[in-house]
Amino acid sequence: MSEKVISIINQKGGVGKTTTAINLAAGLSLQGKKVLVIDLDPQGNATTGLGLSNLENSESSIYSVLNGTKKISEVIEKTKFENIDLITSNVDLSGLEVETAGDSRRAFILKEQIVAYLNDSRGFYNYILIDCPPSLSLLTIMALVGSDSLLVPLQAEFFALEGLTQLMKTIERIKNNLNTELSIRGILLTMYDKRNKLSGEVEKEARSYFKEKVYQTIVPRNVRLSEAPSHGMPVLFYDKSCPGSKSYFNFTEEFINQEKIMESAA
């Protein structure tokens, strides 16, 4: 499968997960890559951050795919940004865990739907990015089972690494039992404040523990970055010269180069 299914994941909220998902999508789209974003968070922030509504029309959201009423090809929506398509989410998704309680195969629903869609070949995407909810719930497990690799945004603040060890344990379990191919593609330091000594310490600790898995690019705390979603657009389109945009442009470069290195190693 030439398509790459990548989950952007961290069970802690407010770490820049959605910001990373939509700005990586934007960066890749500007490089001519076709990207499908799947919003798997009931809060629907990736949906609104790409300018679509997370309120009405739950008939054509990821919820309809996971409850078996629709196929992926039936719920893909165009965004106003070239090369970026989206499967929206809304609050209905939060009921899924209870609704699928009797289904022993439920962890595989998303994977099966994505594989069926990609095998159908009508939809060609260079990347499918899944924006996960901020919890280790059924939805997150579905994403882990359905992904080739994971991208972990890590905010440079106290307790950040404690949360990460919990996530690592979950990833290991999924890898051993449900998806042997799963790997961590990289860890992106977000919300970095260079005036704050703690940011530097978290970075040092992360790099000494995860080595080259930690991207060189660091995303700073940046006002424009937090304003952009309320305008329904990634910061790369909202204000392309702000520090947040510059770092996501750099991150996209690094992300694409990583691929070239991976391919030459294979």
C-alpha cells in the first residue's frame, strides 16, 4: 500500500494534536500531496479547524462509518483547501463505545474500512492523517489498529513525559496483540517556550530517551497558531510568516525527508 495511514496521538489533551494534524495536512498539500484527514475526536476540532461544521449532518461523519451505516467513500468531504479532504466528526462519536459493546471485532472496524477504501483505488491519497481523541479509549485503539505509524506531539512542560510512558505501554500492547506493523514515526515537541528553563529540560530528556525519533523542528508557543482554528483554517494559510507557520513548514520538510531516508534504507 503506497498510502500512509498516520495517527496523530497523545492521550493528554491540549498538546497541539489537532494543530499538528491540520498544519501537517496543509504543509503536505502545499507540496502537492493529496491528504485525507479523519477527525476521530468527538469534539470535532479538526473538522472546524479545516472550516467545516461539526454540528449538523451527522449522517456523513466518521460516526456513520464506524457504526456500519456508511462506507468511507460516502462520507469524504472536500475542504476549501486544495488537496485536503476531510471526514468530519461530531459529538455522536462519544456514544460509540457503548453502542459497539457487543462486537468482539470492534477494534478492527476502522482498519477494515480504510483497507477496503484503499483497495477500491478510487481514492488515492498520499497520506491519511487520523486526529485521535485525547484519551486511551476505544476510538484511540481503533486508530492504533488501523495505522501504519504514529506521530506524537509532546508539549514541553512538566508531566509531559509521564503521560508518554503510559501511551508507550498501550502502543506496545496493541503492537503485540492487534497490529504488529505499528511503529512510532516521530515525536514533535510543541508549545515550546525558550524563556522557560523547563522547556529545555523536557527537550533534553525526550531526546536522550527517544533519540532520533524526536524531530529537530520545535513548535513554539505562538498566538497566531492558537487563533487560526477559530477562522477555520490551518495557520499555514492564516498567517504564513508567523513563527508557528515557519515551524510547521520546517516540520513538513523534515517529515517528507524522513520518508526519503526510510525508502532508501528499505
